[in-house]
Amino acid sequence: MEKIEKSQVLAMKEMGYGQSCYSIDSMHKREMAIRTKDLRLVNKAMAEKIASFVGGKLVDLTLDSATDWAIIMEPINNLRIYYVLQRYSPEFEDEVIALYGKETASIGIPIDDLYDFTRLCANALVRAAKNIPMLS
């Protein structure tokens, strides 16, 4: 399993989009909260199957002690999207965080396209998670 350091990834708001990022980032967080309801049910073994099914892969990316699993998807060259499940419960709600490889900042992708790719790849993960019995 590939090891990814925290220093190799960026949050959307760290990508240099400026003011236009704030409203997109807010929508992005709401969208990911909706998808977390399904993805929080996925354990690490299931995450590996799901990742493989949608063309991604499970990676070793630990943000902190709450990190359960991380999946990378690369829908186009050099656009690496990392989905990280953070298990905070019972004190706080679980969360799926989307991060991006540092190289993403240099490919010149507009923020609304980045948002769309992130949402669509997350949708693929959710669909696979809902069909996990069929994947076994």
C-alpha cells in the first residue's frame, strides 16, 4: 500500500483559488457530509474492494488518530483526489474529507471543475458502497 504523507496533500482552500473558493468550499463540505452517511459504514477491507471497483486504490494516508481509511482516485492525469474517512464518533460526527495531491494546484483546473470531479468521484464511491454485497 502506497504511503502518502500529509505534506503531499492540500485542502481545496489551500490550492490558491482565492475568494472564489469560499462558496465552492462551503458547497463541497455540504456535499461530502451527505456522502459520509453511506461511506461511514465502510470498513477498511470494504474500502479496498470499493476503491478497486471504481478504479481507485486504498492508500496509507493518516491525518490523525481518527483516520480509518483513505482512497485515491485520479479521474484525469495529475488530478489526485484523496477521500479520507475520519471516525470521530461518538463525540462528533464522522466525516469524509477530500484532499488533493499538491500537483493538482499546477494543472490549472478551474475550481468549479475540481468541485465537479470531486463530487462525481465521491458519487462513484457511494454507489459502490451501496452495492458492496454484489462486489463480494
